[in-house]
Amino acid sequence: MTKTVVIGFLGTQLDYAGKGSARWDKWRPTVALCQQEDFVVHRLELIHDARNRGLAERVGNDIARISPETTFKRLEMELRDPWDFEEVYTALHDLAHGYVFDTENEDYLIHITTGTHVAQICWFLLAEARYLPARLLQTSPPRKKDIANSVGSYEIIDLDLSRYDRIAQRFARERDDSLSFLKSGIATRNPAFNRMIEQIEQVAGRSRAPILLVGPTGAGKSFLARRVFELKRQRQQLKGRFIEVNCATLRGDSAMSTLFGHSKGAFTGAQQERPGLLRSADGGLLFLDEIGELGLDEQAMLLKAVEEKRFFPFGSDQEASSDFQLIAGTHRDLRQWVRQGKFREDLYARINLWTFDLPGLAGRPEDIAPNLDYELERFAAEQGQQVRFNVEARRCYLAFATSPNAPWRGNFRELGASVTRMVILAKSGRITETDVDEEIARLGQTWLEAPSADLCTEVLGPSASELDLFDRCQLNTVIDICRRSNHLSEAGRRLFAVSRTEKKQSNDADRLRKYLARFDLQFEALRINRADGRPV
């Protein structure tokens, strides 16, 4: 026979009813558990502190009198503050971790009527996470009209029952709403991007650790950082402001002053004290875009501010404090910059706990259509004017936008500009095939006139000057193709499109890998910023 085991806190107020016979006239939740006619408690384990040891023993004696079949056991637990969530959760988690559960022979119930509200929440979380293989048990006092009954009633709450599916469904809907919010309601179709947004939503809700967003210019790093901030504000996780700064605009003393503030007279022209952006972000979120452009001195001070929440303003010997969450953005490969000594390894390790790679627009062709609709809706909301594509015009534009001939170096920012031009020039609120043809010509001319980047120098640095002009031209093309390809084999097929037909067994990926190895390069490193041609 399976035995019923109940674990719960002593109700220091509810279970106390004096020492005389009058105590039987009052409802006491722990004692009432063992007075139920249709519910047998085979073992009752009661948690209490040393100060209430006498009350716990009295409750045990009363239970022995009314329910001889119940084995009573006291669990003494010292809590300095029973309203401190971390302390209570840790204590109960340790209890669950060290408890020997015999689920084959015993049925476990957690009594949640007694104890603080914090304890009740902790019981629920531990049971839901299955740290406690138990159901929840709630007792209630008798109704006022039933004066003769001092036993009350009880209810067993099984979190696995279907009646609680509605709660789970509600949480699922709220999570879907959060994901849609992070994507601005855009029904993105790229599986990798959608999975990344799901992870960001989880991290934003459960962690205050720094987040690193890696991606080309225009991929939406700043926009996503602000969305994370707004989501955390909705959940009451942040109370401060959203502070954003592009580190590429910071140079010299102004970088120190802008970030960390300065004291009066710290340098020429410092006529008054300046708080700095870190202090402005106290209680909020600080977004440092292009963090790789910070100088090494600023990186060292930032590391101290992130780890200790304290720092010295420029020119001051008095520490300032600021408790902010950091989101950093970069288009650089910070791992390579660490190897080159351009970025501190300790700071990179600190901000690299949660790193998310945002692909460029060319890497998400299936998301161009929903983003096209989003840009049209945004224009309508801002200008109060509805503009739509003709069916054929939309088909032509999407065919061009998703083709390999559209590099979209400016990513979503460039797509937004393209849509804006078409809607402004459209007549009668309709974008026609003529409008699309003209816009395609404009984009093609812009991409054609774009200065040819010296990718060799960007990737190889000063050593590129040691290459012959022939090798530089060839390597430039190879790097560009790699950045615009989704994988090594695709780049190989493009580069060896003619010669591969003459081979019985073509291994384009291996040929390309060996070519890159001559320059100590790897495809994965080149591909990071393929969409905008920026250096890794």
C-alpha cells in the first residue's frame, strides 16, 4: 500500500491555539490535516525553527492523540528572514536535494497553507520544476455557517492535471507575444533567426548578464537592444533608462568623459562635473554599439564597472556606482581582435556569456517579404497614407530582392530606404512595375558605383602589401564571394563553376579550403559579415 507523506511549515500563528481544551474549538491547519475522515496521513514532517520547538512538539502530541496511525517528525530549519526569497528558496532546495524520496512506496504532498507567501511560491517552483516529486496540498477553514465543524476542508493540487493546462497555455501565449514584440510583429520565416529570438527572450527574462550582439551594420542590433529593454521594462525588471552610444564616435579624453563622466577641472574645458552615460544608465540598460572600437584603457574601466558596479570618473579619486545591464554590439570578430591585442581578453570573456549572431538581409532571403510588408505598414502609420504594390510589381521586386545579384550591403536599413523611395514616388497609392523597375535600376547603380573595398587589407592587415597585385585582385574576389555565400560548398560552386564541369568528381569545398589556407584564412571567419562587406 502506498503511504501518504505530508511536508509543510509549522503555522506559528494558525497552529497556535493555547494549551487548554479550547484549542480543539479552533481550526488549526496542521492538526486539521489529520482530522479528515477521508484522508489518512501516514507521516507528517513539520518544518520549524528552534524558537518554536515547543509549539511544534505540542502540535505533534495533538496529532498523536487524534491520529495514532500518523508518524510525526520535526524538521528544524533556521531562516534569518522567512520573507527573503533567495534564502527560503535555497533552504528548501537543499532540503529537496538531500531528501531520500521513495516514490514507488510513498505519495508526497506539500502543505502550502502554512508558511509565508514566499515559502508558498518556493514550494510551487520546486514542485513545478520536479525538484520535489510531490503534489500541492491546500487546507481551508470551515465556512462561517458551519460553526460545529473545526476541521475544514482540503484540496490536492496536481500540477500535471489538465485543468492547469489553461495556465500553461496562458504563459505560452504571453511568451509568443514577447517573441512577436522582439520582432516588431514581423512574421519572420528564417528558422535560425526565429530560434535566436526565442533564446534572446529567455535570456532577457532570466538573466542580467551582459549580452553581445554580433552582426553587420544595418542588421538591427540597436533596434533589438531597445526592444529587449522595453520587454524587461514591461516585466518590471528594469526601472532606469535606455542609454545608447556608438563607441566608434568616442576618441581620447572625450571617450572617458562620455562613458564614465569627469570631475570639474579634469581637463581643459571641463568647467563643471559630468555624470557620464554609465551613471545615466543606473537601474536601466546601456547599449554600447561597436564596442570593439573602444580603446584599451576604456575597456579596462568598463570591465570594472560591469563586474563591480563601481568606477572612477575621469580625473576623480571618488568612486561612482551604477547598476546597469549591458548589451554590446559589434560587426567585428572580437576573437580575432583579442588575438591581435586590440581587445582585452578578460572583457571579451565577461561579455561573451550570451552572444547572438544577427545575420544580414542577404542571409535571410525568406524574411525579405515580411519585412517589406512591415516597412509599408510603418510608412502608413507615420505618414497616414496607405500604399500597396500591384501584384506583378511585388513579384518583380521580391524576385530581384531575393536574388544573388542583391547584396544588400546596408541590410534592413537599405531595404527601408528602398521602400520609402517607392512609396513616395508611387501615384494613387499603388507601386507599379515601372516604379519597381526604376528602383531596381537605382539600387543596381548604387551597388555598381560603390567603391571597391580592399578586402585583402581588411582581412590580412599590413601583410597584404606583400602580395602581388594579381594575388590581391584574386583574393579580393574570393573573399567577397565567401561573404555572400551561406556555406563553403556554395562559395566553391560559384568560384569553380566552369572548371568543376571538367572533373569526374568535383570537390569545390576542399579546393576553396586549400586556397584560403595559403593565406591562413578560414571560410567561417570570412562569412560573419558577408552581407555588408565590412571587415571581420
